[in-house]
Amino acid sequence: MAKDESRRDRWVRVSQRLRNGFQMAMVSCYMMVMFAQPAAAADTMWTRFSTIIADVYGELVGISTIVAVTAAAVALLVRMISRNERAVAEATSWLKRIVVTWIVLNTLGFVVAYLQPLIQGGQYTP
């Protein structure tokens, strides 16, 4: 009798897991359908991708400018306050790296924003 009850209990647990898994799958399907947004007919995948990348790059440049200014301020403070020549040299090299990195990031944005339309579609016209 105990053996039959343990089988029944095991079957109840398995059926509950299957039911819960099925319910989660159905809820997931409903949520995907409910939150799906139709694609705009005028946009292609590549124009949408280009817009997203431009937005991400704009945010990246904004954040990197704030970080660069903060790090440069710290490097300048170390350079002005420190009496240790090694610390002053390290702060100077960090300041150079920060400036070069910030210039490179902004130059990439210039290339993407202003030079890409000139060569778009493989038709370069100077």
C-alpha cells in the first residue's frame, strides 16, 4: 500500500512540475505577443540599426566626456599637489592618455556622422 502511495505522490509532483512548466511557457508566449511592437513599414532593419547605434554612440560620448573631465581633474590635482616626481610623471602620462582617448572617440563620431553620407551606397563623389 505504501508503495502505491509513493508512486502516486511521485506522479503528483511530476504532473505539478509539468503543469507549472506549461503555464510558464504559456505566460511567456502571451507576454511576447502582448509586448511585441510592429515594425514600421518605412524603416528597414539597417536604418533602424543605424539609428540605434547612433543613439548608443551619442550616450557613450556623453558619458566618456564626463569621465574624461573627472579623471583629468584628478590627474591635474595630483600633478599640482604631489611632491613626488614619480607621481607627477605618472599623472602627466595619464593626462596624455585621457586626452588622446577622448580625441579618438570624438573623431570616430565625426567620421560616422559627417563622412559616412559621402560614401554611402558605394558612390563616392568628392
